[in-house]
Amino acid sequence: MSLLNLLIPAFTGFVFMIPVLMLWFHHLHRSGHSVSRLHQAGVYLFCYYLFVLLLPLRRVVSDGNGTAAAV
């Protein structure tokens, strides 16, 4: 399995997460909570790290005994 096959679904998941985060921060701003630009940037970077870098590494494969092993 190539690296490109792992990164395309992960990056696609991150792209769909961006509007959700934008709506969430807009909701927080409208409800009176102040969220700094630094905090927003940190959340976007964390989601990028989670979806694009970590999730492709956690592909789980069953070994036939009902247990799972990370590849």
C-alpha cells in the first residue's frame, strides 16, 4: 500500500473538518466567548496532525483470532 493511498482519505477528512471548526468558532464568538486567533490556529494544526499524520498510521488489521494489531 502506497503512502498516497493513506494520505488522500486522511486529507479529505481534514478538509471536511475545516467548515465544522469555522462554524464552531463562529458560534462561540456569537455567544460571547472570546477565542484568540492563536487558539484557532492551534486547533486547526491539531486537527491536521490528527487527521493527516496520525490516523493513517493507525491502520488496524485483524490477525484472525479476534484481536487487532496496529500496522
